Amino acid sequence: MKKSQRMSLLVDVWQRREDDVAKQLAQDQQRLEADQRKLQELMDYASQYEQERNLLGLSPYLATNYQHFVDRVQQAITQQRQQIQRSEQQVNMTRRRWQQARAKTKGMDWLKDKSEREEQAVVDKQEQKQLDEHAGRLYFSRRGLF
């Protein structure tokens, strides 16, 4: 098996690895977007609840219960922000893994191309040598020297 063929197999292996990491990156980004949407929904819900509380004019007892509920929503918002930070870290880590895999794939592809060029240069040199020998024999046979 030629070196370029072996290199081609390696390129295929690294391309599959790169594709796998790219799929994981897409999943991580989707998870981050979902987490961000959930945060926005919680913030909208808390804002709406706060506006309603101001309009209702609740008794002190109900206002206290209402405030406890709003506090729980705020805790959920804080937890969701922490989840977004974790998701962002995961996306960044996966993106770095993808960049490394991409660099490895590109490197292997470059080596494969280099091997193909070297092999082609050897073939071209052999063909040129054969052509030169043939031309020499033809020249000498026409001159009666061979």
C-alpha cells in the first residue's frame, strides 16, 4: 500500500473524529440556546408577576406569600444563569476539541497531499527517464549507431 493510501485512511479516521466532535458541538450549542430561552421565560414570568403584584394591592399576608413566590422565581433565575455558565463552558470546551480535531485533519490531509505529490514526482521521473531512453534509442537507431 502506498504511503498516500495509508495517509488517506488516517485522514478518513480523523475526519470522522472531527465530524463526531462537530455533532457534539452542535448539541452543546442547542442545549445552551435552550437554557438561554428558559432563562428569558423565567425573567419574563418574574417581571409579569411583579407587575401584577403592584396592580393588585394585596393584603400584607398575601403580599408576603406573593413575595416568597417571587423570591423562588428569582432563585430559579439564579440557578438558570448558573446553568447557562456551565453550558457556555461546555460549548467552549467542545469548540476547542473541534478546533484541535480540525487542525489534526488538516495536517493529515496536507501530509497525504504531500505524499501524493512525492509519489507522482517519482512516477513522472520514471516516465521521463523511459521517454529519454526511448528517444535515445530511436535517435541512435536512425543514425545506425545502435
